[in-house]
Amino acid sequence: MDGLEVALKRKKGAGAKGCNWAASADGDGLKMQRVHSAQVYAQALKKFHGSLTVPESVDVSLGSGPEAGAYLVAEEGAPPMNDRDLRTTLRRRFRIQKIEGTSGVCHHARTCRTICGTVHGHDGGRHAARCNIGVGVTQRHDDVRDALHDWLADIGRHPKKEQEIPHWNTVNERARLDIVLSDPRLGEVCIDVSVVTTVTQGAGRGALRGIERRERKKHLRYPGRGLFPFVLDVRGKWGREAHALVQAMVGCLPKERRADAVGSCRRAIAVALQTGVANQIHSAGKPPALTADISYVNGASQGATAEDVHGDSDFEDVPEDGAPQPLGSQAAAPGSTAAAAGG
Ligand SMILES: [Zn+2]
């Protein structure tokens, strides 16, 4: 035993507690175990990211973090994600290319019933998640907005949806903000929700770049005080301003309730986002006449129409050079026109 104690005393760094067996028995050992496993975890994570190419590593980072994975958290009173969408979300998270429901041609349909027609095959849902044809992008945005709105209402913030802010109106566009509420400290809080599909190919390191660019763009569009861009990547990561906003919003709650409230917010938003993306993927794989089983987060969103225009929140591609990404083909080839009967 003497030899062991000497060895422990000589040990440097975290865990160098020598032979303080009493402390270990008191639970200090558990704390050290946490420190050691954190080190092992950090090392494994570093090694894992080192084994990936830069775009893949950024891709993984954009789907990581407590907010991105919050759809896995079980919460009393909140229904879990449905199995189909959870399966799709997990396959995307594991970067599995083959996802059920996808086929060779994107079936996202315009209101005139022509389809997108882009050949996407098994691309891990990449095309379907960013395809601007059909209602998927708007639906996803609205579900995330509703999740945030309902959470703000739950914590007693009295938010209002879709409010016009006249001093931000321009000649071409009326400023209709997703959520507006008033805060005693911050004044009028105008929240603009947007989902970004950060392009990682050839973009270099820095997972938050696409999100930050969107945040800056929103501040340029709505200058001055009062704008709070709530930007999240399609893989789940939030921008810094979104995190800061949620922290500011829970400030009205008693200290002991804040962490739980932040948790429910993350969960509700992650479920809304991932359900929306899963719907886009599944609807891309089915001819429009057959898409009957779209699932809705709150069951109340069926009223949303394709004509419901949402300004630039809908345009989600963020290529590194800032140029708009060619999205599908606006004029579909005559061969790909689906004259879907009925439906
Ligand atoms: Zn498409």
C-alpha cells in the first residue's frame, strides 16, 4: 500500500489527491471520475474530428451541442417525436446517406402541381432539406416560430406572432416580424426566426459562419435596436444571438426554474425543426398525390398555405461566397411535370 500511496502523491494534474481516501469516500472520487471521463471524452472527440475532412467536421459540429440534440430529451407532458421522424433525424445525425422515403427524383410540388424533379438519390436528405419547392421550407420555419412563441407564452412573456413594425418597412417590403414582445429592460423585442443551410463544402473551419452571416444580414435589414435574430442551422445548431435571447428571456423566472425552462425551449425547437426536415425528406420521396402522411408538430398547422410568403426567411442557402445557390430548376423540364390527378 505504501508504494501505491507514494505513486499517487507523485502524480501531477487533475486527480492528484494522493491518498485522501476519506475525500474519495465522501464523494470526491465521483467528482474526479467526472473529470477523468471528461478528459477521455475530449480526447476521443478531438481524434474523431481529426479523422474527418474539414467540411465533414463542420457538418458534425453543426448537428452537435445541447440545443441540437435536444429532441432526444424526454420531458414530462411533452409527447416524444414520432418514430418515423426520429429515425430520419438519427440517420441524418449519423451521416447515413440512405434514408427511407427518398427515391431518385425530388417530388416536392409547386402549387401548379409540377414537381421539383431534381435527381437527388440517396444524399442523406441534403437536397430535400434545402429544396425551396413546395411548402416544406415555410412549414418548417413556421413550426420553429410557433415552438418559440408557445414557449415564450409558457414563461409568461405575452408574445405576439406576425407583427408589422412600420419603421422597418421599405418601399418593396413590409416588415413583418415573426414574434414581438415587450420587455421591461430590453424594450420592444422583435424576433426574426430563420433556418440556415450552411454550405460546408469548401467553406473552411468555423461552424458558426453561415449562422453569423445570416445574423448580420438580418441586422442590416432591420437596423437599430430591437431586432433579435433567432438563427439556427438545419442540422440543429443555434447562433449566439439565439442563445443570448433565450437566456435573457428566462431572466424573469426564479433562478431555480431557469435551467429547466431553457431545456424545454431547446427541446421544443429541436423537435419542431427536425420534424420539419423529416417531413421535407419524406415528401420529396413520394409523388404529391400519395403524400398523405405529413406529420405536424402541433397538429394545428394544416391551415398554412403555399401562398403564405415569408420574405427572405425562406431562402436558406448560404454558400460561402454569398451568391444564391441554384435551387432545383425553376422551369421544370416538360418530362418531369407530374399532372397529379386528385390529391
Ligand atoms: Zn427538390
